[in-house]
Amino acid sequence: WYLIPYYWTGMKMYDLVSGSKRLPSSYFLSKQKALKQFPMLNSKDLAGAIVYYDGQHNDARMNTCIALTAARYNATVANHVQVKKLLKKKQGDEEVLCGATVVDTLTGDEWDVSAKCVINATGPFTDSIRLMDNPSTEKIVVPSAGVHVVLPGYYSPKDMGLLDPETSDGRVIFFLPWEGFTIAGTTDRECKVTANPAAVEEDIQFILDEISNYLSPDVSVRRGDVLAAWAGIRPLVHNPQAKNTSSLSRSHVIEVSDSNLISVAGGKWTTYRAMAQDTEEEQKAREFIKTMGYRLKRDLVKANSSLENVDIEGYTKIFKEFDRDGDGHISSRDLRKLLEKLDEAVDENQLRDLISEVDTDNNSMIELNEFLQLMGALQAGIISESRLGMIVKLQKQKKGSAIPISRSGGGV
């Protein structure tokens, strides 16, 4: 009985965070009412039940609909196609991805696909693609097998299922009505990655043993009642502190490699749109990094460049010219005044970005030492790109057409 307030509070919090978009509110059922709604329940030790509403979807149809929608928006959808290797090209001193060699697993045909951006959204196969990009990379995905079985419809009422969030080994067990039958699951066991995972007998028996604990002794749970069984692989994100797969993260992570491979790993069906949006934003950010020099701050911190050969007196004078307010640092307001003098209209976000790429102590302004460090790194060739460095050139030259701030990323 003492668990009822705990779960009731949890369900009410679930209702609360759902806001106006929630399904009908959860509610408590006494033991008698629970047995009336779910007559095949075991009445022993039953204190009551919490009823809550959730959504169902047909994942196979959902997956097909997503692919068809992508095709409608001019995406090329290729099923049974496997990445054989990643293609790279030289870009300055770095190698960056420019496509992939793929193979049709049905016919054996191979061809190259060129790409400005390669996104690795391959679920449990995520690490195999990451290893193609960098053989020494550390794996971030632990594949976990989840098994479900199909039982006759009499195992659950037609409009209500059962879920226990804590089974004998700490996992979740449920059985739910589905298309006139009952689906029961699930397991959570580390497994090998395969294109065709299959349910093993040990997992099937675990599910049957667990659900038998919840059903009346009059209901005999038999192995012969299993009409079908299947397994899927969850791409759980690796946590070095995790002791088993059931404690691994179900959230998603996005990683960008040195060669610009964008990998999105983890997640689940209910967050797939958020995963796509986050990945798209990461891809756009990466393009901005490459063109606008956002890695400059990281390089500045690593550089620790000497100021021996820097014209400290000359650059200090320029710093003071930039410091329009005369308060000892360059703020976004100072830069705005300076750029207006150069006939450049920039928004507040661009000004903050300009400061951020040089602001190594993250106080939202540029001090003299940071300014001189940047000038020293540029002069020594440690850094080749800087929008602020371009503005310094404009200020020193004080002639010719001003270069738009959006195009002053470097190498100009």
C-alpha cells in the first residue's frame, strides 16, 4: 500500500508536465475496482492500481511514413544500402569528409555519393561508421536487445494493459492489448549488433515468468501460448559509470568529429523529431564554425603564443581606439560604434559572436591581454582566421571598401 502514494504522485506530475496537451488524467483504483477492470489479475498482495493514459503507434508504418515524407520533399531514399567506406579530401591541413562509398546489399553494386555534410544516424551501427572515420575513436554506443512476445488476447482486457516499473531484476514489464492480441515485454540485455536480431529462449522465458507473477493462478502462462516473438536493438549511449544496460542513458547525444562526421546516437521514438532538429542545428553550427572561425578560441587557449615579436605599443593603441568608452575593455557597444563608423550594420548576436571567439575567460568582453594574444597568434601564423583580426586590418588601413562582417571569416 505504501507504494500507492509514491506512484500516484509520480503520475500526477506526469499529468502536470503534459499541460494542456495531456491525455485524460490518471486516477486511483481500489483493489475491488482494479479486479473488475482487469479480472485476470492476481488478487494476492494487490492493494490497488494507478490508471494512466499513454499513446500507441505502429512503428513499422511510422518508419515507412517518414521515408515517404522525405521522398516527397525530394530526398533520395535507398533501402538495403550499406556504407562501405567514407570519402575524404584535403582542406588546408585537415582531412574532411566529402561523401561515402556505398553498396547495394541485394545486387552487390557499388557507387560513390558526394556530400557536403555526412550525418551518421545509424542507430546501433553508429560506432561502425565512426570507426570508419577514425579507427582509434572510443565507442559511445552499447547495444541492448529488447524482446517482445505476442500472446492470445485473453491475457489482457481489450482496453487496458498492465505495467510494472520494477520487476525482480529492476527492469520494466508490461502486457498491452494490440490488434486483438496481447504484446508482452520487454528485456534489456547487452547484445551484439546484427542486421537481423532474433529473440532468444532465455528472454522469452523471462517475460513469461514475470507476467505469471501478476496473473491469477487460474490463468496458466504456457510457452505454447507464445504466438510470435521478435527482438530489436536499442542504441543506448555509453556511460563509463553504468554497470548494466538498463541504467544507460535513453537520451541522445550529438558528436562532431575532426573530419566533420556528425553522429547522432541514442534517443528513442518519442524524441525522434527533437533529435533531427538538434542534428540539423549542429550541422549548421559546424558549417558556421568552418566558415567563420569559431574554433579560434580553442586554438587561442592551446596556442599560449609569445608576444616577443608583437608590436605591443602599436596594437595597444589600436585596442584603445576600439575601446570607445575608455573603460579598459572592448564591449559589444564599442564594436557597434566602430563598425558603424566603417558603415557596417550588424545585429547584437553577431557582435556577441565576435567577442566570444576571442573572449578566452568568458566574461563577455575583450581585455587588452586577450587582444594582444590574438594579434600574436595571427602574426605567428598559429591562427589564420579571425573576424576581429580583419577589422583590425580595416582600422589600420582606413581605406578601401569595408569587408562585410559576415564574410570576414579568414583567408581573405
